[in-house]
Amino acid sequence: MATGKKSFLLYCDIINTVAKLPDEQAGKLFKIILEYVNDNNPTVDDLLLQIAFEPIKQQLKRDLVKWESKSTIRSESGRLGGIKSGEARRNKTKQNEANASNEKQNEPVTDNVTVNVNDTDMKESYTFEQFWNDYNKKTDKFKAEKKWKTLTEKEKELIKIHVPKYVAVTFDKNFRKNPTTYLNGKCWNDEIIIKQPNSPQQTGGRLLTPGILPTEPGSYLPK
């Protein structure tokens, strides 16, 4: 966790994952989260806990980036405001000294300073770069980003929820749609269809446990 940051967010929708864990595993997951945000670099050997913790860890990282960005903006705004305020005080002092020496009362001098900070990224809860990295099929970035700029914040939130599930069932990128095709087709509204193999040959020789989704070779994600 960054210096000066004493809190972090846990989102309500993680209940969908935690509720599927045994109570003992859920307790261990919570301890792992606390160790991670306190920079203790926890080691997670249990595969099920690794799968449950990974999306939480990625969200914590995204939240930290946002927090650091906001902190930098606030610091810069305060610095600029302090500079302008100091200039205003010095100008007023000079004016008062001139008035006293000339024995002439002038109208009060008002110096209003407004510092505007515009940061479009702060308004976007899920950015194109986050989508591009989460989707992880680097094809025709220019067109994909152009389409992204036309989406609403609500659509981006739906994409944020849908993409990890879609990527989990298409770990072979040859079967994953190109990013531009996904966005143009509004595929975040599509149902995630999980094919259940009948034999180890259909999973490349790997046996799948019922109720477990393949994410990438060698790892699994609970439904």
C-alpha cells in the first residue's frame, strides 16, 4: 500500500466468489488480502485461494493507481493555490504601502485565484488501457480504442464485469474474438457458454473437476 494510505476498498460483488468457499478458506482469503495491502507479500500455495484472490488483487492494484493519481492532483492543486495566494498577499501589501505613502484611500483590491484541474481519466472508472490488458488479445488497437471512446460509462462497467469471465473460457486466443469485434458486437451482453468435455482428450489430456472452469493451462476458476 502506498505511503499515507490507511484504507482500501472491497467490493460487494466478491461475495459471489467468497460464498462458494468453505468458511476456513474464506477466513484464509481475508487474511491474505490484509497481508497484501500491508505489503507483507503473502505466499498463496492453495490453488483455489490463488484463483479467488487474483481478481481481488488486480482490483486493489487499479484502485491504488487511482488513489495515487488523485493524491498527485490534490498536491499540485494545493501548490498552485498556495503560489497564487502568496502573490495575492504580496500585491495587497504593496498596494497598502503605496496608499499609506500617498495618503490616499483607494478602493479595496480583490485578487481571486481559481485553480481548475481537469483529468478525464478520473471520471472513467474503467479505462481503455485496463480493458486492453484484461482482454489480452493485442489486435488492431487503434480501431478498438476509437470504438471505446463512443461507449457509455454504464457499458464500460458491464464490459469490466464480463471480460474476465469471457477470457476465462477462451484461454486459447484463437477462439477469442478480436477486441474491435467484441466491442462492435456489444458482446458483453452475451451469455458465457461453458462446454463440459466428455473425456480428457477434449481438454488436452487434463481432467476437469465438475464446477471448475479452465482459465489457462494448469489453472482453474470456480463457477
